[in-house]
Amino acid sequence: MRKWKANSYVLSVCLLASEYVRQQQHSAQPRDDSIAPLADAAQPSEPAITTPSLNALACFLSEEIQQPLQQNKTGSIRTGCTTLHNLLRRLEISLSNERDFQQLSWQVVSILTQIQSPDAMCNVVERISECVAPLQSLSGVEQDVDSANSTLARTSLLGVFVRSFLLEVDRLLFDGLSRLYDDVTVYLEHFKEDVANEKQIEQEEAKDELLRSPASQNPWNASRHDKHELRLSPIPGHPSRQSVSSTPLRMDMSEKQVSLIGIRDVNDPGVWSNDQLNYILSDLIRDMDKGQKSQLTGISLPEDERQLLLHSTMDPSDPNVLYARYLSFLYSRDYQGALDSLHQYHDVVTTRSSSSDATSTRGAKKHFRGNGIQYAALNLAGLHILFNHYEAAQESIQEAIRVAQHHGDHICVAFALAWLISIYQKMAKPKEMVVKLIRSCLDRVQESQLPSLQVLLKLMEGESELFRGSVNADLQAAAHHIAAQVPAPRPLHVWSHLEEAMQSVASIATPAVTVMHPNTQSMMARQMHAGSATDASTKSTGMGMDWMESTEAVIDTVWNLSGHVTIFTAVGWTLFGHHTLAQAFRRIHLLCYEDSATTEEIALIVSQLAMASLTQAKGDAPVYEQALNFLVDVADQAERRFLLNDMLYQRNLHRLFFLWALQRGEVTRAQVHIRAILALSPAVKDMPAHLDALLLKAALHAAKKEYSQCFELLEDLEKTCQKHDFAYLHAQVLITISRTRLKASAPHAPFASLTKLLQGIDICTRCHYDLLLAEAHVVMAEMYVAMGKLQEADALMNDQMALVMEHGSINLRGECLLVIAKTRIGSIERFKKGTTESNAMAKKAMKMLMASAGMFELVQNLERLQEICYVQSIVYHHMSMIATKEGTEALSFLTSREERATQFLKHTTQLKHGAFFTVESHFDSSRPENIRQVILQRSKELSVCQSVS
């Protein structure tokens, strides 16, 4: 369905849709019209149109909304097709009953004619909104069912179209309504002109027909229906269908609903009592809150039957039902449905008392929602956060803070500030602002006695310091037993936050503690349930959060927070260069905390495990192929299929494909994948991820030898990272600038990038980014080799080889071994040719080159393999010359030299051909079988590199 704007044409289609709803209600309940005629409520109701015409009207509306309008011969698009005259003409073609067409056309024209002012326009729009509003039953309870007793279904085609129009009108100010009113006036004037022109043409044709022979009329009538002449309607020319499509009327759901409700047994939801429904709802809410499928009375219901349970067999005036419906829409990523359910929930909750026997507190003992205006705004902000609408979420949070401060609700203020912190981090607000907000929120939390929220804030503070450095960190705050652990966690102030968080978790988990548990976590996946160590007898009286005691909620809170601590520890060890410990914590989280983790957390852990596999070699298969297969295998499991729709998962999938293509010199494929990564990393939603994507784009420019564009992009990245205090990214950018300048500079100027490199080394040393520091030392060692300082380069590499071989990536290991081999080759010239020291140094260099080639074969780095083959051929040539002078056997060295030269030419050919490889036509990142097919095809494209041994 294309994007519509609020104009006269869309208003006319909405009027037809509302008339369709009224006629449907009239045919279902002829004595009680639920929606009054829009033309004039005082006039007697018009007779109902026939059922075939009603079905044909539904077909007409659905195709009018979906099908693109044809282009006129004059070249103007939608100029003539959207006029009221042509709209009614297409309607006349669709309806076989002339009386029904006259009634519908009169209804639309009369309503448009009665619009004499912007106020009248508002009244018409308000009446249109009645066709998407829930109905009132005889008992006064609102019904929201997709049957004869309901209006337009919320997710149907007509329902989405009408709601979109209403939203567009709601966004208009007075000037916008005035323009819409003027548009309707012009619309009617054009309609009158078209009708007058048509009458004039008919009169002229009638006169011409008197002069024609009767035989000439038949060809004219045949050509009139030619689709290339007078074809203005997107509806096919065959007779109108008698059955309506399933999208607007949802006949398949209605039939299934009849079959589901028709047979009732003891376990049927339709015969459950109110208490039974509320008891089942508590489990249903818990399962959907965790992203699992519902388990009702031990029987797993399919998705459509679960929807029927929520929409047809439960009381929509029950807040628990509305809350479960809200979670259901979140699960299906239906923003409009979730927004409507959230509004309905708060409309019901605010009208009910907060007494102890209220349904909102009696229904679900484990989930409690706020019933104040401040919590309505806070929950709306959480909804915006889940859909990455950060600007709208920030406005809702500030509204919640203002209302909560007015009512003296410090708990709501604390939660709002905590959510605001996460938004600030995503939007790359200044580091000082984030830290100030964290400390303000910590003060609020201590006043409100919310230890679980305090845990989250400590972890947020630690996360900020991991990536952006500390602000006046107090190193004395670290516990002594943490500082004594081996390997020592660094920096200590980051781990002190972790220690405080663990102590808070332990305080929550202490037995015989009464905890009052507010549930606002449902609106935001990252927020945990909050506990309080105060008396459970103090309940809010209408404007705050409903508090109740729940021992099981305490256990869930401790478990969820422990999972957060595990994720934080894994991320910390990764940044500090200890990949072995980080991988252990990731696997612990995946095994223990996956059931209670959010989708974002699971996607993060799985992606990090895939990236960590780049540090391990299992067999002869390329590590990128292994990592991609791991990602696909994880998401191909039934309980993790949701990962395929996660933005973080898709971003890391394309990242692995990009790195693999870049190593093999397939720049065309890498270009496609970097576009996907940038599309999945918008700056307005996640600034650090966007900067990381731009850094990958700079690496692609360097691989294509587009150095001017590369340096321009890197300089902009440097300024941005420095402005927002992204320490880790800033260090990465500085090291990339140095490496690229060293590659692009002349051989006699290796120190051109020394200043940037020293800045990057300073950041890595200050923040203890050990592996990033090792990458900087590789660039520094290459500078030393180019300047002839071989001993300094060798010492620099040997000091970090233990860390690199234990925790570094395979590519980094290969780089370090290659630099060491270059220092060995440079040392050969210091000894006399033919001496024992010279031959021993050549053998050591050859051993290092073989080890480095083995590492680069695992990542298929063709450029480095080409360089190694070239260096090996030079060393073999040197060794053959020494053997010839000494009179020893030199044939083996000459043979090896020729083999290395042949391998060099092979890698050159592979690089030349790889630059033209394109992405497969069947590539689909949302289907595991297609991803596996692409991985297999790409692994076979590049022949396995010959062994260098």
C-alpha cells in the first residue's frame, strides 16, 4: 500500500469505507445501527445495499488502496484519476446494481457538499473515526472483535488505511485543516465541472447518433470498453467478485473463530471464569514478556488461536487483557496496534480505583503496571524506544518527569532518568552530560530504595567508562580483593562499579525480605523489575505505581540482573583484550540466562560469539566461513528464529560477509555489504554503531586505493569521536589513519603518520585497550623496519606476542609474525654471507613466514599471501646463491623459489578476478538456507591456497 496524504481523494475513499462499515453493521443488526450515517443523523437511514454490492464495494476499496493508478496520456500522474468524477465512475463499473451505486454516490457527494467550514471538516473526520472505534454492547462493555459485531479490524487493509488518514489529519494544525477544507471546495467544483462536461458530451453524442447509421454504433460501443482508450480504473474488467478478499474482512479468521468457539469443552477458553482467565493471563503475560510462546493449561496454542484468545474470548475492559494484547502486538512488531492497546490500557486503568480488590492488581500477581498519567507517558516512551524512535521517546520521558515531579513520584522520575540515560548513549550525547545524569539518577534511586535499578545504573556507568573513558574516576573505590585477582581487571574503577552492582544483587537476593515490585520493564526490553526493601503495606493511592509482594518476582529480578552482570563482564574482558575470559562469560549467559534475556541481549551475545570465533582455528576451513555458519545455525533453531529479524544480528551478519570479501579483494561485494551495514546503523538510532560502520567504509576505500576519500572520511570520524569522547573508536580511527598513511606514503617517508599513531597509543595505554595497543605496535614496528631500527621492532613485537597468540585474532597473529619475519630478513645482511649465523637467520625468517602464511590462509587474506610469496621467493633466491658459492646443493632452493613465484602469480590472478565478483542474485539474509547456499558458493569460488610448507 502506497503512502497517502490527507487530501480530498483520500477523504472520499474513507467516506466509502465508513459507509461500507455502516452497511455491514446494518445487515448484521438491522434494528441497531452502530454507526450513524455520515450525511445527516436526523434523516431516516437509507435502505441497506445488497450483499453482492457490499462485497463488490469491499473489493473496490481494497484494490483502490493497493493498486497504483495508471498514467494518463498527457503524462500527468493522478491528475485525472483521483477526481471525484472518475472515482465514482470506477465505483459504477465495479457495482452491478444501479440503485446501490446511486445510494453510495449520493452519500459521498452529500457529505462533501455539507462541509462548509473547517469545523464541519473536523466533524466529518470525527464521524469517520467511529468506524475504527470499538463498539458498545448492550451491557455497556466495549467490544473489539473481528466479527459482525465489530468495526474495521485494526490490522486489516481498510483499517490501516483509515487509521493512517486519521493520524495524518490529527497531525494537521488549523492551517492544515483550512488547506484541506479549501482542497475539498476545489474538489467539488471540479466535480461539478466534470458532470457538466459529461452532460454536454452526452448531448453532442446524442445529436451525432441521429446522423449515424445503426450499424456504426456497434464498433463504437466495442471500442468504448477498450482498456487502452477509456481505461481509468485499476480494477479488472471482469465481473465483480462475490467474495471479499481476506485482508479487509478477514473471513479466514471469522471462519476459524466460529469453529473455535462453536465447540466448547471444559478446557475451552470460552467457558473459563473471570478468575481463571486472569490466572491464565498472568502466565500468558510472563511468556510474552520473555519473548516465548504461550502455554495454556499445558497445551501450546498456535499463533492465530492465541490471537483469538486475546481478541474474542476475553473481556477487553480488563487491563490485563489489554496489557497482554499490547505485548502481543510488540511480539509481532505492530507499532500501531501496540500504540492503540497502550492507550486503551491507560484509559481503562485511569478510570478504575486502585483499591485492593481492583482487577488491575488482582488479575496478575506477577506483573504490575502504573495507573498514573506519568506512567502513561513513561510507557509510551518505552514503546518508542523499542521501535528506535528516540526523539519521540525523549519528549515522552520529559513529559513523564514533569508530571511525576508535580505528584512527588520519585520512583517514576528514577525510571525515566534511567531510560533517558540509554537514549543519551545511543544519541552520543556529551560524556559529562551522561555522567551527570547517571549520578542524579543514582541519588533518586537511593532515596526511593530501588536496589535493582541501582544495579542497572552502575552497569550503565561502567559501560560508559568502558567505551568513553572515565570522568574523575576514584581509583580508591575499588575493593582490595578485586585488585588482587589474576589476571588483574583493568581499569580498576570500571570493575569497582561491577563490584557495587554485584553487592546490590546480593542485597536483593537476601532471604526474608519483603520486596515491592513495580513492573515497568514490559515497555522497554532492557529495563529490569525494580525491588524495594520497604514495607509492602504502603501502596500508592491512584497516582503512582501499584505495589505488591512477590517472592517469585524477587528471584526473577536477581536472575535477570545476574545476566546483565555477565554481559557487562564479557564486554569488559573483550575491550581489555582477554578474549578467552570474555568467551567463557558469553557462553555462560547463553546457557543460563537466555530464557530471561531480551532479544537485544541474545543478539549481542550470539554476534560476539561469532566474532570471537575469528580468534580460533578449527580445521582448514576459513574462519569467516565458520563464524557465518555459527550465526546461521544459531538463528535456524526454532526458538531463536526471531534473531533473523533483529537489526543487531543482521548488522553482524553483513559485517562478517564484508570482512570476508575485503580479505579476498572482492571490493564489489564488499560495497554491497557496507551499504547494508550503513542502512542497519542509522546515526539517529545508534551513533557508535554508525561510526563503526563508517570506519569499515574507510577500510573499503583503502582497499580500493581511494586514499583521498579514505583520509577525508577518517578525518571526519576523528573529529566526531573526539567531540563525543568515544575513546575506543577514537583509538581505532587513529591507528587506521596511521596504517593507511604508511601504506600510501613513499618508502622514504615512513614516519609521516607517527603523530597520529602516538595519539592512538596514548589512548590505548590510558584506557588499557591491550589488543588495540598490539595493533598500534604492529604499525609502529613496520615504521621501525622501514627506518632500519630492527632491534626496536623485534623487541616491540616480542613483548606482546604472548598476549597476541593467546587472545588476538588470527589476522593480528599473522601480522605480528610477518613483522618478526621482516626483522629476521633485515638481520641477514648484518652477517657475512655464507656464515652459520646468516643461514640460521634465513631459516628463522622462513619459519616465521610459513607460520604467518598459515594464519593468513585461514582468513584468506590474499594481499598478504601475495606479499609473503614474494618475500619467500627472495629468501630462497638468497639461500640458493649462498649454496652455489659454497658448492652445496642449490637445486631445492631454486625449485622452492619457482614454486613461490608461481603461487605469487596465482594470488595476483585471484585478486584480479575477485574484484569483479558480485553478490548472488538469490542472496537473502532473512532465510538461513539461502545464507548457507551463499557461504558454500563463495567458499568454492576461491581455490584453496597451496601449502607453503
